[in-house]
Amino acid sequence: MVLQGRPAGTDRTLELFRVNHHLASIDWGAISTIDYVSEGGAPLKALVIHPPGHRRGQSHPVLVWVYPGTMIRGKQDYWDDRLLPGIYNLQLYAAKGYTVLVPSMPRAQELSGGPYLHMKEGVLPAVDKLIELEGSDPRRVGLFGQSFGGYATYSLVTQTGRFAAAAAIDGIADMHTTYGAFDRSGDGWPGIAQDKGVNPTIVTTAMRMPAQAYRDPGIYAANSPIMYTSTIHTPLLMAHGTFDIRGSVAEAEEMFTLLDQQGKPARLLRYHGENHSIALSPANVRNLYDELIAWFDLYLKKQQ
């Protein structure tokens, strides 16, 4: 950031203040977009961030960052911002030798059956197109996302074995639990607890569930990844804040318990005091980033 000023009565511009000088010397990962077609035939774009120093013809392990509702229009998208904080800064993963892919995941205005079965539509074709264009190794593709992206991660690994490893951060696994959870950040304020939360509205609007949980409990079960752990064969890392006001940490604990009882590779990280975004403690942010890199290195780079 640069602060400049102009002395009165002159045309001269003076630099008054400059911070973050070091950013000018960083070798950023190159950003591009690719065109592809969704499973339903819609033309879409995906964002690609290559590792610094990438050369045409090089192949790197791939990390797919997912968040339903993402629509990539071109470069200068939200997800290619170099100054995104903490785990959301996708340049940090490119800096560790990964090609980062951000597919478009359009959401229909209405989903009569709920969102679960729609998670693949924009994601898998983007992975296929990247492999076609760059010769990426399909055995070295990982998947991760946060919040609704954590739900997408859970949903995808219950429906496909395409990914060598996955990580769900603050993910929603049980629609019933998310729908009814109180907003703990409002506990110290006047009012009735259930009236201070917005989860029922989020679930039926942003997440496109077609009915309230009490009206159609079956569709809530059908859209809950927790119901399909027997189909998961992807090593799964879960990270969750214990003070999460959207998806309770209990959802990650339930997922881990069911996977562990089946002898499936899973790891659970609980960050005490963290809310829906693990961002309050710099130490927690650094630890989670290190854990994510270690997890993906274990499963995506061991074949190199």
C-alpha cells in the first residue's frame, strides 16, 4: 500500500508512506482461466493458479478448491486475490508446488431435490478439462473447501473416488443439525436463543433446500453426507472450530467417528475457540495451513 500527497500549489506527487515492501519481490503464481462444459451442457470457466516458475508442458499435482455458487468470469476473480487472508489465499498452495483449480459451481434458483446430487456438475468436468489441457496426473488430484465448500467436499467424496485426498474445513455434514443449530455468538445478547440464529434461512435459501426440516425430514437425510460414509474411500482431513455458529463441530466429530469405525483414513482437527472461519488465532491459521499441506503432500506427492 502506498500513500501519496501533493503539496499545495504544485503538480508534484510525493510518496508519504509505503507498507508491505516485501510483496513486490514475491514470485506469484501465474493465473489463467480455462473454458469447459458442465455435466448439463452449460459453458463454464474455471480459474487456474500455477506454481511460481511454472513452464508450459510442466505437470503438477492439482488441488481443487470448491464453493457452490462460484462463477468464474475471468481473471481478477475473487478467488485469485493475492491478499486473501489465511487459508483462503490460494497462492499459498501454488507456492508449495500445486496447480490450484477453482471450478464454477452455478446454483439453480430452485433445486427440487436439494443440493447434494448437484455438487459434481461443474467440478468433475473442470478436472477433466485441466487434465486434457495440461496432462495433469489424474491420480494426483486433491479436493478441499470451507463452509458450503466443506459440504461440497463431503458430498463429492461420497459420490466419487476421483480424488486422491480431500479436506473439509468447517463443513456441513448433517442438514438436520445445521438447520436447528443456535447462533452461539448471540448467547450474551437479550432475546430468545432460537430467534437469534439464521441457520434455517441459510439452509433454505443459500443452500437451496426446498422445505423446512420439519416438513420433509427425508429430503434432509438424503442431502446429508453423513448418511453416506460407507461410500467414502478418499482419505479425508476435517478441520472445525469448536465455536462454529453455522455447522456444529459435532458434525465433523460424527463424520470422523463413522469413518474411523470403518477403518478408513481420516483425521480430525478441532480448533478451540474458533468460529465458522478458522481465522481468529494466527497460530491456528498457520497450523491449519501446515496440516493441509502435509495431508496433500502425503497423498498427492508420494507417487512422484
